[in-house]
Amino acid sequence: MSARNIIIALAVVVLAIAGVLGYMTMNGTPQRADLRIGLVLEPPILDPTAGAATAIDDVVYQNVFEGLTRIDEHGAVQPALATSWEISPDNLIYTFHLAKNVTFHDGTTFDADDVVYSYNRILAADSVNAQKALYAVIASVTAVDPQTVKIVLSAPSGRFLFDAGRGDASIVAPESEPTNDAKPIGTGPFKFIDWQKGANLTLARYDGYWGTKAALGKVTYVFIADGVARTNALLAGDIDGINNTDATSLPVFAKDARFKVLVGSTEGEVILAQNNARPPFDKLQVRQAIAHALNREEIIKGASSGYGVPIGSHFAPHNPYYIDLTGTYPYDPAKAKALLAEAGLPDGFSATIKVPPVPYAQLGAQIIASELAEVGIKLTQVAVDWPQWLGDVFTKGDYDLTIISHSEPFDIGIYADPNYYFHYNDPDFQAIISKLNATTDEAARKELAIAAQKRLAEQAVNGFLFELPKTGVWNAKLEGMWQNEPIEGVVLTGVHWVK
Amino acid sequence: MIWFAVRKFFGFAVTFVVAALVIFAALDLLPGDPARFILGINATPETVAALQHQLGLDLPFWQRFLRWLGGMLVGDFGTSYAQNQPVGALIAGRLAVTLPLTFLAMVLSMLIGLPIGILAARRRGSLADTGLMVLAQFGVAVPNFWFGMLLVLLFSVTLHWLPPGGFIPWGDNPAGALNSLVLPSIALALPQAAILARVMRTALVDVQGSDFIRAARARGLTMSEAVWQHGVRNALLPVLTILGLQFAFLVAGTVIVENVFYLPGLGRLIFDAISARDLVLVRGAIIILVLAVTGTMFLTDLLYGWADPRLRARDAA
Amino acid sequence: MSSLLEMLRRGWRGHWSLRIGTIAALVFLLIGFVSFVWTPYPIERLDVGSAMQGPSLAHWLGTDHLGRDLVSMVMKGTRTSFVVAAIAVAIGALIGVPLGLGAAAWGGPLEWLILRLSDFLFAFPALIIAIIITTLFGPGAINAMIAVGIFNIPVFARVARGGALSLKSLDYLAAGRLAGLSNWEVARKHVLPNIMSLIIVQATIQLALGILAEASLSYVGLGTQAPATSLGLMLKDAQTYVLLKPSLALIPGLTIVLIVIALNIAGDGLRDLLDPRLKRIGALRAAD
């Protein structure tokens, strides 16, 4: 046997193996009730009441766990485990009537004691709930009878029912709570099956579900952090859809009939945040100059493939109180240079921009650096990862500029806190917000919200860029996905295949 | 021999403990707080403090280090901050991907590299030799992530022959698991194959001129038979040395390929854990890699010492 | 040193691989270094409006996703890749060679310590340490140089020590020592010039490996950062758009491949020329 024969034999064996394996993967399935969905980030744990990671809600929110209320696709509060409720005239006492015949996935029954347990766990001194502050308004939670819970607030709160619908307020059972991190047990339409760390996570329809049962029999989440790998996985059919992927990959799918691209809105305002306490950003003219130097159209095209609505203040365009303020400081480099000269900086200045690891920020920072360079502002781009961003920028406030999306709904109030990392201390604005918080009349609230938006825009507190789009890509035969993202989560209750 | 082994073991133990200290200290310096990362931007300072206490992050440096080192001696690598799971189990799960991937890549690199080396050596100076060696130059020069990208574009996106990435657990479907390792192992194996081909060729060319081949020819074997029966076996020694050296580096080198193919391996575990400041997990995973490399070195030293008494003597001197 | 140049001059004619490799490597070097003074377009000024253009008279290779001219990008990218790799080699050689010479000259505890240190560095998975270094000190070209350079130290230390040991028994060293030269002077005046060829060959190989390492680091986002560019960073940026415009990934990828091949061929040629005993390339690549 000569060397050449051996080589030929080896080649034949290798090709044969490749052929067999290839054939096996090509075998499709005719009728499907399962879904393989791509997720950018893997959840660290699966208990939505014990961590802030969005990926936790992406898997379990309204799928595995339910709260007293739920948020629907349009951001409205709907009944969930509480099928109805009454509110006392002073807006302090909420009486929730719970759904009947509800069981947890381990077969135990759900009743008022579970609600009391879950809420007391959020409020406890050693609580590690990421949104504990939202629920600080609760004075007491008591079970009136197995089907009725009474929650007393210490002050009226217009958003309490919304907060009760967050993943952070999911109802857990005392028996299964300690193991919810790895093996979540909830009351939702899907039950947890299996979690292969680093690879995928499987849910299956819970046949004992008390409400409308899910159409999908089985859901597999595939974790793909790399944007290109996600695109490839979709193109190769390894996954059926992605709830939200980098906008930069959308042009590939936009013209492909096998896919549908769902572009919706999120609550995320992408801003060029400025350290208002640090010179020269403490000068109004400098901030105005930056605002004039920013070309939103170019930024949206380059950083988000053209998807995303330009904003002129810190407010979501789909909100009824929204007012378009993008014209406050239109793109005008000459004006920007003049303003810098007025501020005593005719030659511009140098600053650093801290860039978190997301495509809109990485691309956006390059474009903004180029635009600001045109008016004489030289930016040094410093890449940071999330823990660094949280530590240096958010907690310590140690930065000049950064790019970030603020994804909390209706969060314009953060500008009223002078200690927030923008370090924006404006008594006029603070007065508007405290008045807004104390106002219940709808027309008056709208007026105040508009005043707040205008004040931020005029003061050019931050560079207001665009509303982050939600860009989902799905198999064209899938229906029932949420187009918008009013709250964190990938709700699969209504998702189904069509012919 | 006993003394030799004891001395070597001492060196191994010192390296390991120093490595552990370096890893622990370096990771302690990383900016960013694990508790803050887990809880996100809306958590109150009290909540963050509560979690820090729960994770043991509020203890002094030495206490945490000694606790970690002590735990490792009894096989306890600690509990992951972010995932609240034993680090040992998390790492074991990842090794079930990384080790087979490395092994497959090594086998592939031999299947591709050795025959090419043999062929080139047999046809030394011919067009085939030149062509194959030019190919080998390409193999050495191609960045493996780029090659992986091209493989996915061709075999997954265009031809739909093989999955573009991901991993089916061995327990679910062994064939599927193997299938998901085909493209990554090819991407990983190519540079190794190219190096092996070159080493094999050089070694064989050296051997062809040697006495025992001439002796075999004199016994009436053809050149082919002589080289195959005697030459290849002798040439395999340098090849095996290289393979042994590269195994450890391959294990660590999978990190990039695991990213391209979103495989749940050890490299990606470390990468993800660093960006989540899951320091316990990072420390455990790196120390396992260090242990693998130093352990291999220690065993190799022992084997060499056992095989070659002169080495023992020299080392003692 | 003069004997080295003499040898190079003699060998130049006979070794076609040396000629091709060296010329090709120098051409790439030139392309890269011209970008210090001139590129067809400035790459810092983005022009999103003219992104993703095909080749034209204005842009010979077209433009990328931010409207930057690809010819200019390749020029600057080549330069960064070369500079990062070269400085990493310099770090390795400047620290590693004295260590290796010292180990060979004094032996004993010093040698033991140096060997342990180099074992210690080998025991760490290089890429992962690079990830930690860049997370600690921030990603960027300079930290990438340091991260790659650290792992060049033991490579050069071993080569220098091995070369020096093989010379140790030679008469002229003994003569030098008899003439009253210290260990260090012997090493510097007699050993170093004689192992220079080994070090140059190793440097060429490490340069090629350094270019690949820079590409890997930049690919995972820890190497060169915008607005600077390197071939690795270009590949990272390109992958998102590879399906829309494959040339974005093919051009920098092929550039890397060609540079590395050029350097490797030049290195192989040099080795054959300078030291025929070193034909076993594998031993030199153990640090791969």
C-alpha cells in the first residue's frame, strides 16, 4: 500500500462522513409547532425578580412567569393573575381579585399567599430586586381570602398598575422560589424544560395553563452573541427569528422573501450624554454648538442602517405627549463654530467619548467624532465594556461624553436629579417635573410634559439623536410577534406558524 | 527517580500557586463591580450592598484569595456570581465542547497535514511539492476566524450542508453534536495542518538520506516501501513533539473559533464571564487551563526523565 | 555583523524564496508607511452619504460602510498591523534576548529562575491573558502590542539561550574569558553577534505571528480602536456587511494572508541561508 493509496482512502472516508452528516441536516420537518429563536445575550439566571439583565425577561416574562397585571404590545396595562381590581377613592388601596384554577408548573396551586410572599420578598431588607425602589411606595400587602389581595400604598402612584405588570413583580411560589435561578417555576403558558448553558434553553407549552393555551408546543432560545453569527444562523435556517438584532444586518433580510423584518419602536432614546458639570460642557453655547454640529440623518444612516426616528429631546415619539423638537438646533456647522467662538473656544477643544460595546454606540461615536471634528472639537474614543460603563460613567459620573440608549419608559424625570450622571442642575426644570408628578389632570400633564421636553431641548442638555428601533427578523411564515417593545420581554403567547 | 519527581512536583506546585495568585490579583483589579452589573442601573445602593455581602465581595483581598485557593484544593471552585451555580459544573459542561473540538481539530490536522507532508517529501523538488508547500504557506497565513467566516458562507449559508454554528448536546444527538463541530474543527485545524505538513516534509527529507533507509533499500525494498515502513515512523517523533506542544495552545486558541460558531466552549465561557465580571467563573476557568498546561509539562518532564537517565543527572547537577 | 551582511549578499542570488519574500514584504511595508504622509482620502472624515460604493476611478477599491476609501483604509491598516507586530517583536527581543544570554552565561539559579519564568508565561493561555490585559488597561493598539510582546519574551529568551549554549564550548569564548572579559562582555561581544542570525530569523517569524495576533485581538474588539484602523479591525467591521459587499472582508483578509506569507517565505529563506542546521521549522514555531 503506497502513501498515495492511503491519501485517497482517507479522502474518501472524510468525504463520505461529510456527505452523511450533510444529508442528515438537510432533512426538514413538514408541519411545525416549534420555534427556534435567537437571543443576543444569555440570561445569567432565570428569576426575573432577582436580576436586572434584560435577557431574563426575554425568556421568562409572560412566558414562564406572570404578575398581577401584564403590559400589552401597545404598552397598556391588562389583567393577568389579577382578573379585576378596585381602587379606593383616595388612590391608596388596591383590591385585586385573582384568577381561579391557576397552578404553578410543578402542580401546586396559586393563591393570595403566593402574591403576599412575592411582594414581601421584593420589599424585604435583604432584597436583591433590581427595581426595589419602584415598589417602595407599597405600605402593606395582605391576603383577604385565597382569591383576594389588598395592597395599600403610602402615597398615590399613577404608575403602580404598570409596575405590577413588570417582570420584577412576577409571582413566585415559596416552595420553588429558591431554585428559580436555574429551574424557574411560574404560572405562565410555557414551562421550563432544559437549559444547556452557553448554547440554548427550551420551554414547552404548559397544558395546565389557566388561560388561552399557547400555539407553540416547544420554544428553543439559541444564544448567539456575535452579530454575524446571528445573521448566518437565520440565513442557514438554524433559527426561525430574532426578536431584536443589529440594525446594520437588516439590509440583508429586507429583500429576501423568506424573511420578514419587523421594525417597531422601543422606549430607548439614543443620546450623546454630556457631563454638564464638567467644563466646557457647563457652558450653554458649547452644548448648543455640539447640537448644531450633529447631523442626525447621517448618524441614523450610519449607526442604524437608516432605521430610527430622530428626536429633539428626551422623549419617545410614540408617546401621546411627544412634541417634535428636532428643529431646535438644526444641523449647521458654521453656526456651531460661531457659538464655540462666542464661548471663548474659537479653536475648539478636546474631549473623550466613552463608548459602550453596542453597534449603535460604536458606529455612532465614529460618526459623531467625525462631525464634531468639522467644527474643531477633537474626540478621543475610548471603548469600555458594560461593567466599566456602569462603574465609571453611570455610578461615578467620570466622563466627558458617552453614547447610550435610555430604555425606561417615560424617564424624562431623571434630568431633575442633579446627582444623575448628566450632572444637570436646573431649578426651572426641576420645578416643571415636581409639578408634573403632582398633577393628575390629563391636559395639564400633557402641557407640563411638553414644557419639560422643550426645556431640555433648549438647554441642549445632551445630544438627542434618535429613538432606538426594535428590529426583529422572522421567518415569513411566523405570525403573532410583538412589533414594538413597550417593556422588556419576548412574549410568545400569540406566536404561531401559518402555511 | 523519586527525588527527581519530587523536585519536578515542587516546581509544578510553585508555578501553580504563583499563577493562582497572579490570576486572582489581576482579576481583582478589573474595573467594574459584579454586584452593580447584576442589578443594573436602577438598583439602590442598599440593594447593591446587600448583594455584595451575599456574594462575599465585601471581604478583604487575602481572605478571599485564601478561601478560593483552599476551596480548589478540595475541588471546590466556588459559586458563579452571575449564574449562582457551582463553577466546577459550569466548566465541566464547557469542556464537553472544547475538548472534543480540540481533539477533532488535531485529528483533522494530522489527516490533512501528514499525507501532504509525505507526498511533498516523496516528490521533493517536483511541481507537486512546490504546489503543496505554497498551499501550506497559505494555511499558516490564514487567520482562523476569517477562514471560519468563509467556511460558513460557503457550506452553511450558500450550500446548507452544515450548521452555521451552535451546538447540539452529545446526550441529545451524538451525530448532531459531531456535525456542529465539523466546520469549527476545520477552521481550527487548517493552520495546524499546514505546520504539520511542513514539519513532516522536512523530517522525511532528512530521513531519506539516512543510513537505515539505505540499509532497507539494500534489503531490496523500493524507496516507497523503505520510507513508508521505516522513514515515516522515525519522522513521527518530531511531529509528535509538535503535536504535544500545540494541544494546550489549541485548547486556549478555541476562544475565537467558538465565537465565530457560537459554540458553548471554555474559551467563550471565559470571554463572556469577563464581560459580566463573573470573576469567580473567570478565575476557575483560567486556572483549569493553567493546570492543564503546567500539568502536561510536569508529566512530560517525568516521562522524559524516566526515559532518559542523563536528564535526571543533569538536572540534579 | 559585517559577516552577516556579506552572507546575505551572497545568498541573495541563490535563494529565490528569500528574494520574493523580502521584496513582497518590503512592498507591503512601503504601502503601509506611505500612509504616514499620504493617503488618497483622509479616513477620519466619514462620508456616510457615499457608503458601500463599488470600485470606481475615484475609489479604486470602493468605500466601506462609513464611506471611507478602501485604498486608504488598507494603507493605514497595513501600517498599524506592521507597527503593532514590530513593536511586539521589539519588546520580546529586547527583554527576551538579554534574559536568554544571561541564563546561558551564568547558569545556576539565574538560569533556573529565567526558565521557570518562561515556563510560567507559556503556562498562560496567551489570548486570554491578552483579553485580561486589555480589559484592565483598556483596549487599544498600545496594549495589544504589550499583550503580544509579553508572549514574545520567552520565545526570544529560549532562542538566545539555545544559541548561546551551542556556542559555549567553542574555543574563542574560552579565549575571551581568559583574556579577562566578564561573562557579560563575552556574551555581548562574542555570543550576540554569532546568534544574531537566529534572532533575525525568529523575529521575522514572530512578526508574521504578531500580525495574525493583532488581527485576532482586533477581531474580538480588544485590539486597535476606531478612528484608527488595522487589517484586523477592518475584518471585524466588514463581517456585518460581508453578505452585502464581500470585498469588504476579502480585501483586508487577503492582505493579511499575503503579508504573512511574504514574511514567512522571507524568514524561511533567511534561515536556509544563515543557518542550515535550523531547517526544522517546527521547533521555532512552538510558540504559535
